[in-house]
Amino acid sequence: MQFTNKKLSIISIITISLALLLTNLWRFMPHSGNAERAVALYTEILKDTIIMGEDFNSLTTTLGYYPAKKVSENPLIAALMLRLLIDAGVNNESIVAINASGSFPGYTLAMLSACSVLDAETYVIASIGSSSYGANIFGNTIADILLQDNVRHLGHTLLAITPGGTNDMGRSLDEEELERISIMLGENNVPYIIPESLEEAITMRITLFNNLNASLLVNIGGSHASTASNLELDLMAGVIRQEQIGTFNDYGLVQYFINSDLPVIQILNLRLLFANYGLSFDEHGNIIGNTGFLFMN
């Protein structure tokens, strides 16, 4: 019996040692300098940028999930965004179209950091409306953030800003703040577009991105123009391809890219997005899991 216990003890030690080795194997693999650069860029942006907003005010469109927003304050999110771009086939010849609401400013900035280190040509259309804890602070909306010098230096082009909210028309949002934003955008030569319908909001984005011959779409947040509230698509996360899910009959920006056989990176269902890469986050926004593989080539 004593021999058996000793044998089991040795087996346990070997098992634990192998598990530790596999968990830390990434440390011995070649590291991606791009991942480290993306994290460094996003770290610098976070020093001078507020990406967490209020729970609810007159710029808030829907209820948001605090931990999913809080975790974006971790600079490693830029490495995760880079991994998504690489998995979607993005390189320095790609043209990246980003459609972002005000709900996830941290993920938008981390994605821009990742696009920058890949030298991808990047264009952004953003909408002001935000869910809880997003860019819903007066004077610090997604428009204000994207016009900061430290953000503009990332090298993307801001194509247009829309109000967001229901049908992207901004009717339930604070009128004085939207007016301030409109004036600010005019001073910076950025179009402020108020669609007359949801269809117009979608068509405008498709037209602008088509004119650029975009290679893929990065959709960040759940603006109405993104999927026209298609619940099936809203629940998807990560890299989405037509070969995986087929085509769609309804009209939305995401549907258009998928039907055109162009990849879409969806940043919306954050629990699923993290799970796709073996990660998670707790109620305080701390990342759970081995993030080391994000730095591997």
C-alpha cells in the first residue's frame, strides 16, 4: 500500500509539472513584437483618456454590463484585438472599416492601436449613443475621444459621426450635447450625419466603406445600423465568415459584409468573445485565463 501511494504521488507530481509546463509554454515561444507594440500604444492612450462612463444619463441608449466595459481598461485588450485582426487575415495591405457606437470606447481604441501596428489602412464611422458605462460623459463622447491628439496620431481616418440611438437618429439623446458635438465636428472637418431612417443609416455606411474597397468590417457595439437588431447576429462574437454561417436576407451593415463574403470582427457579446480565446473576466473587470498566447507569433 505504501508503494502504491508513493507511485501515485510520483504520477501526481508529473501530471502537475506537465500542466504547469503547458500553461507556461508560451513563455518559451517566439514573441510577437506587434502585440507588445499594440499594448504599449494603448497603454499610452489610457493615461490621458477616460473610457468608463456613467450608469445612465441622457446620452445613454440601453443598459450595459459593467464588467465588460471595465475589463477594457486592461492594456492587454490591445493584444486581443490584434489577435482578432490576424485571425481575420489583416495585414499592411488591408483596408479596415470600423463601425463603432459609443458603448465600447476602450475596445475601439485598442482596435485602433492594433490596426496601427499592422500598418493597415483604417477608417472609422462612429455613433454617439452609448450603453451604460460607455462614452456617455458630456464632453467625453466617442466623438471627443476620437478627436484627441493621442488618438488621431494612430493614423486612422474618421469618416463620419452619427447621433446613434434609435434608428441612429438621436431623438432620445441630449439635444444640447449633440449640438455641441456637431459644432466641434464642423471645426474639425468631420461630417456629422443625421440619417432620416434606419435604412439610410445602413446605406450611408455601406456606401462610404464600399468607396474605400474595405477588406473587412470591425463592428464594435450594438448600434441599430450594425445588424438592424438581428438577434442571431447580435449574439455572435469574434471573426465571422460567410462560410461559417451562410447569408442573410435582412438589411444591415454586418449582413452586407457577410453576404459579400468579407470577414466581420464582432465586438459585442464579450463573454463569448473572451471564451473563444480561452479567457474570461470577473465582476471587477479582471481578465481570467492565460493571456500569454496573445503575444505568440
